[in-house]
Amino acid sequence: MARKSSLLKRAAIAVVSVIATYVILNASVSPSLPSSSDLIREEDEQPRAPIHPKVKVYMYDLPNRFTHGIIEQHAIVRNGLKNPTTLKYPGHQHMHEWYLFSDLNRPEADRPGSPITRVSDPADADLFYVPVFSSLSLIVNAGRPVDPGSGYSDEKMQEELMDWLESQEWWRRNKGRDHVIPAGDPNALYRILDRVKNAVLLVADFGRIRPDQGSFVKDVVIPYSHRVNLFAGEIGVEARSTLLFFMGNRYRKDGGKVRDLLFQVLEKEEDVTIKHGTQSRENRRAATKGMHTSKFCLNPAGDTPSACRLFDSIVSLCVPVIVSDSIELPFEDVIDYRKFSIFVEAGVALEPGFLVGMLRRIGTEKVLEYQREMKQVRRYFDYDNPNGAVKEIWRQVSQKLPLIKLMSNREKRLVLRNSTEPDCSCLCTNQTGLVTSV
């Protein structure tokens, strides 16, 4: 028994010695292993959002006639080209093309948080930006088509742009699918739309675009540039004495004919201001004052379903009352317009007394709630805001990349057939379900 006890003691001592040696060696070899308290602190940290690689965009160095040359033509048409060195892109409601062009020309350090990065080698690019001033070109060429030799021709510009694009290997590679083209004015690029329809089009709405030319799937709906000043005051209704305000062209085409009918219904209401007025500095000042002193701003359809006054009213914190049954809106993946806008079906809005009666029943707290929501989102519609419209447009564009790759690779292996089957590359929506939102 004594011998057995001695053996057990020696075995125990050996085990303790091994454990002690392991602890000493482990401490000297791995002194930085985390303690249990360190592990707890790491678990308590907030998880970091995944870092997505930026989409690489190559901006074409277009011939001057498609960019600054159009600015020169505008100056010649409007007031003569007196000093070419002081030329500036003129202010209008489709200035997105200038803001996007300017953004890509900034140093990368001046574009923090942008979802895209500009690359100098087209071989490195995911997407190709075509910086044509298509909306300004349309403004220069106010009447179309023009007689040969009579001056600037927007149609000629479009044809020349198409010839230039089709000469580029990067356009031919994927038939333009990975190209991004601004076409904000509803009539911009109308002559060549069928030839650029594979590209990602930046559009204000789909009012003049056929279903086989544009869709939510491949294109991006962008906001108009607001033409009134941002409201600098706080939320509140004390200084907003007018119930409903509208100032704009009374006579429009197509769906915009509802404007004249709304004039007839509303122009005799005491607390409603509804005026006919076209774009001018004086009228913009009047519109700014009217929107800044009104609770609600009327936003009927124009020649197409959307109009710039919607975005003017948002930056004015004037609650939009939208009477446009087919309107499409920018950035709806992150913005719920029902939180700060009132949607009214056109047929219902034209019922005598309905619209003003509904608005008068909306209490102060609800108006303040609408204003708070607008204040939260109005940066999305401000092209001068570094976290505003430009960054959001690029975000939307970057989200098109997976689909572009899918469609490009799919098309390369498909057998070309003549088919009468419908093209399923667009989204079909039921537009019969619109109801008044209040």
C-alpha cells in the first residue's frame, strides 16, 4: 500500500508539473490571447455594416458639341455669345445632367460616400456614363424639326451622338446595356430613343416612353431640379395663411388637361391661390413666396404625369397634393411619399368642393407631421446637397449592375429568333387601384 501511495503521489506531481509548464509556455508564446472580459467587450460592440465595393464608372470624353457646345448654342439663341469665357450652364428644371457631369469631374476626395468611383481606363469600368446635355439641347431647339440651315438642330445632335456611340467598341460590346444616358426632359432623345433603349435611361417619368423603350427594371426615375428657394424656417402653420397654392401653366396637353379643370373648380375658393404663370424670374419669386406661405401645394400632371412643382413644394415644406393618376416618383425604395404627400384621384379631385373640404378637415398636428417628414427627406431632391439627389441617382444606377450583367451574359448565348411573344424585361403594374390617401 505504501508503494502504491508513493506511485500515485509521483504521478500527481508529474501531472501538476506538466500543467504548470504548459501555462508558463502558453503565457510566454501567446501573451496577447484575449481574456474572457475582452471577449465580452467584443461581443457588445455594434456590428459594422458590410463595405460594398464601389461601382466603377467610365465617363466618355464626348466631343465638345455634345456638352459645352450646347451651352454655347443656348447662349447664342438667348442673348448672343458675348464672352465665351464666362459661359455657365443655364438654370432650368432638368439640370441633373449638369450636376452629374460636374460630380464625375470632381476629385475622388471631394466625393465622400459616393457609391460609384470614376475610372480612367474603360477596360476597368462596370458602367459607362454618356454626359450628353440632351435636355438643354431640346431647350435650345425650341421648335422641332427645324428647316435645314436655319440654325441649331437638336435632331441633328441626336443623330450625330448615335453615330458617335455606335463607333465605340464599348457600346457595341453589350449593345449599350452597360451605358447610362441622361434623358430627363420627357422629349429628350426622342428621335433616337429606339436605338438607345438598351441603356439605363435617367428619366423624369415614363410619360413619353413606350413600354418597350423604358421600364422600372432598367431605368432610373430622377427628380426635377427645384426652381424655388429652400424654405429656411422651422415647421409650423402660423405663417402659412393660404390653404392651397398653385402657380403654373394652366393649359397643358394629354393628362395635363386636368389643370384647366382644376382651375375651374378651385379659382373661386377664398383660401385657395391658383394662378396661371410660365417660367420667369418674377414668377419664380412669386411661386417661392406662395409655397412658403401655404399649407398645401397642388401638384397636377403636366404634359406628362410628373412636374417640377412637386419638388418645389417639398423643399418649401408645403404638403404636396398630387393629382396625377399615372405619376412615377424617384427613390421609392427608400422614400414613402404617403408620409408627407396626399394623393387624390383626378376624377375625385374634380368633384366640386371635395378637395378643399378634405384639406380643411386636416388638423394642425397632421400638417406638422407632414412637414417633419418632408424635412427629413428633402435632401434627396436637392442637387446642391452633398448627400442629396446626385448621390441618390448614382446609388440607383449602381443597383442596376447585377441586372445588366445578367441580361448581357444571357443575350450572348440566346438563339436569335423572330418572335411575337411579349418582352418580359419590364414591370407591368395595375394602375386601377389608386385611392385618395387621406
